[in-house]
Amino acid sequence: MKKINIALILIVFLGAVSCKKTLTPGNTAGVKAANGWWVTFTQNGSDVFGLGTFFLNTYNTSEGDDSLWVDDLGNSWDFKCKAKVDYSNLTFSTPNSQNQYYDIQVTLADGKILSKAGRSKSGNSTDSIYFKATFSDDPTDTFIISGTARTGFIEDDY
């Protein structure tokens, strides 16, 4: 009886181990543009909030293949808005997008993600992001938000 149980366990174990799993996780359309970013928020070259570098996210929306969330996570102007994105050129913009944190409109212009064009805090090659932002509660000012993609290395975090 013990020999049968051992043989059965061995067969089950070998069967489970030998099964080749070919999982290929799917990607969303936003995979090339979705990231965490270490950015600065400037106007005329000066840090607007005295924050230095802060964290911002870009991620896909549920609306299909042409939109992207741009979210400062409450770290600067408190804005989260949807932008139209061209994934083939990695560009994005939006006129008068509704802010999700409070009731204003956000305009993003000249947004671009440049593959491997940035250097992280420790000098690693990484993507960079750049865009202009205008907010309806301060419509005469345009701000530049730019920075580099989070690498995942501790030495690159701010």
C-alpha cells in the first residue's frame, strides 16, 4: 500500500512539475506611457512650490486605447485628469479636462514621453516626461512639469 501511495505521489508531482506553463500576461494600450515619474513643477525655470522633485503617475483609463490618466497624487496642484494620448508617438494633451480632486479644468499641452532620454538620480538610463499644464483657477500661468521615470532602484527614489 505504501509503495502505491509513494508511486502515486511521485506521478502527480512529476506531472505537475513537467507541465509547461506559457502564461503571457496581456498589456494595456498604455504600457509604454504608464509609469511613475519623479518630476519638478516649474515656471520660468523656478520651482513653484519649493517641493523639488515629487512623484506623479500616468496610467491607463478604462475608456479604451486613446486616453491616459495624469495624476500628481495630491503632491502639487492636486490634479488628476484624462489626456488623449498618441501611443505611436508617445505624445499626450488635453484641453479643459475635468480635474478629479476638485472642481477645476486642467489643460495639458506638448506632453511627450521620451524613451531612454533621461537619467535617474543615480545616473541610470530611463524614460523622461515633459508637459505644460494650465489650471482654470490660475488661467494666466502655464507651468512646466518634467522629470524621469521611476526605475525601481532605491538609490533613484527621492
